[in-house]
Amino acid sequence: MHTRLRFELAHALAAAKSRQDVPAALRLFHPDMVLESPALGTTYRGLAENAKALRRFFAWFPDYDVALDGHADNPDTLVCWGTARLTMTGNRFGVVPNGRRAEVPVFIQFTFEEDLIAGERFFFDLATLCAQSGVSTDALRQKLFPTRAGGDTA
């Protein structure tokens, strides 16, 4: 697959997610799509899990918007970087945010199969999001990673 097509798919996905358009995002995904977010400790496989995950994510961040500023690639992977703007809402993880919109740098690694996105690894700094959202990073990490509670920073 050519770099241009891969970058067009990544931009189309960014646009769909910025509109919180789950059906449009799913049309860009390979049936075996794997979505990972290491900062949140999540991995979702297949279209059904990804649809559910995206709906939950957009409920927690209803104004999510991402801008891709650059990219690099090799024959197997496309990497994009940019900025996500989002407001944390609710108390999904037992923390109550301040309702302010956060702006966090993001790094996204994509893989492709059959001219579709087969993998997305979405990286961002959880501490930056927490600081701007007025929640304790430690409290959120304890909810996200309960087996690491007690300060283990391995």
C-alpha cells in the first residue's frame, strides 16, 4: 500500500473520530482491527469491540478532536503525530474532572491490511491529560491499573 493511501486513511479516521462518527471510523477498519491505548491500558480486537470502545471513549470525551501534524512511514507502519483536544466528563474512573478542555500531544502508530487500518496504537501522556482536567494522575492510574497500585512504576 502506498504512503499516500495510508496517510489518507489515517486522516479519514482522524476526521471520523473528531466527528464522533463511529460508523465512518468502522468502515476504515479491517475486520481484525486492533486498537491499543497504552496510557489507558486498553486493547480492543475486531469491529464489535472497537465500536463499543469508541462509543465509550466519546461518552467520556464528547468533544474529542484530533489534528495530525506530521507523519513518517516504512513499508509496514505509518506513524502520525499531532494534538488531541478533549474534555474529560463524568466520573467513569472514579475521578471528577474540572470540565476544562485539555490539549495533549499524541503519537499514533498504524498498520494496514487489505487497504484498511488493521492496527492503531494511540499514545498520549496520561499525566498531561489529568493535570489539565483537574484530576489526580495517581487516582486515575489506580483505577486503570489496579494490579500496579502502591506506587510500582515498572
